[in-house]
Amino acid sequence: MKQLTSTEWIAHFLASDPPRSKSLVVTIFGDTVAPHGGTVWLGSLIELAAPFGVNDRLLRTSVFRLAQEGWLVANRDRRRSSYSILAQALPRFERANRRIYAPLEINWDGNWTLVMAAGAAVDAPVRAALRKELLWEGYAQFSPGVFGHPAADSAVLAELLARTGARQQVFACSAAALPEVGARALPELVAEGWDLSDVSAAYEQFIAQFSPLLALQGDAVLEPQQAFVIRTLLIHAYRRVQLHDPMLPVELLPEPWPGARAYELARTLYRSVQAASEQHVMAVMRREDALAPDADAAFYQRFGGLE
């Protein structure tokens, strides 16, 4: 089978699995704009999105909707507009970044975080919002109003409870098994709480889509724009899978777990394209703003460290 060049691979990917414009803008803000101060001129954003087939009209509609939804804020300077990550949305971007760029391996200390939101004390709108957010964070609902996770981040939980208005209406605690009392096998409990089949299949699909980039022929040096497109498609696809991963400890995952291979692939490819892609980002951003900042120090800590 003929090995695709980077140009052919990009064209095939965009034809077969084109990203939705609004979701792509979120990826560009999280992966590209955030490390450069969190603000970008609309003209630069239009230019960054153009190689993905997102035209001016679609781009403007997407940022308008994201501003309405509380992700972005628009800024006016005479006849020009820029968009920034809204301060209230920063924790969500930062939380997503920690999940995307940090190693997947989490070891279990035997404790569970439990959130109890049962009974009439929890208002119905709060209960609905809380359930949605907890499930998005990877918690399982073991019974009505009782959620649990074996590797929860307490700071993330505190922020989630405050954001949903549930802090005064629920009880959260850390709990450990009583070995001499409860005897149900953990694999059964995990299988009941989390259906990992879709996440596993999505990781395998990600690996199949992006593995060909490891062996590109005739592309000793990628053009900066091509590197940016590959980097963005990589993170867009990986984010789409990884943010549905409940992030269970390795001791509770089935073996072999494809998430570990997907992370290694994402890390290898990201490291290989990030330098050239940053050349494109800076060229585009500085056409609109000569003082656009370089990527911050946190950017170079992604995936265990970038050159």
C-alpha cells in the first residue's frame, strides 16, 4: 500500500472526518491561543482556521456562539475585534489541558470519592446540572443521587460543586473498602459503573488514524502550516476521545488498555511537529499584533516536556 505524504494525509483526514467549526475553535483556543496570552485577533483566528475548511462566516458564527455560552469574550478596538478566553472559563480549559497533556497512568490508593446528592434537599435544576457535570468528570452513578470515582481530584470536585451551586446541598467524602465486610469483586463494580467499550474503541480508532504519521515518506521537513494543521487535528481528535475517558486507575482498567498507546502516539507526534507549528502560529498572530507573546513556560511542559 502506498504511503501517504503529509499533504495527502491531511486532505484525506479532512475529507473523511472534518472537525465541526465550533469544536475546532475550542481546540485552537485551548491548544494554541491559551499559551500565547489567551487572546487572538479575529483576523488571525480566521487565518488559523482556514486550512481546515472553516470559512470567515462559519468562524464568526462559532466565536459568537462560544461567547454566548460563556467560553469566550469579545473585545473591540475601533474597527477590529479580538476574542479572549473568559476568566470564568479558564478553570475548564486548564482542567481539560491537565487531562490531555498529562500521562494517563493513575495509580489507586484504595480510596473512593463519594458524592451523595439524594433526597429533597437538592433542588431539581441543581441535581440535573450536578449529574451532568459529575458524569462528564468520569464519576459513576451507583444509585439515585450517589456518585463515585476511585481517583477523583478534590480541587476539581470543589470547583464543580461551586459552579453548579451544589456545595451546600450535597455531602462529599473519601471512603475505603472494609475488607472483612464487603466482598463484591472490584471488576464487577467497575463494569457496572463504567462502560469502557466505547472509549476503548475510540482510542483504537485514534491510533489507526494517526499511526501513519509516524512513517511519512518524503516529508523530512514539514511546512510550518502543515505542522500546525497536524498538531491541531491531533489534539482535536485526542481531546474528543480523552475527555470521555473516566480516568480510572490502572489497577481497575482492562488489559491491555489502548489509552496508554494512544497517549504515547499523541506525545510522539506532538513533539515532532510543535516547533514548526509554533513558527506558523507566531507568523499568523504577529501579522495582526507585532507584540503577540511567545508561548509561555507551561506550554513547554506538555507531554512531559517539549524542546
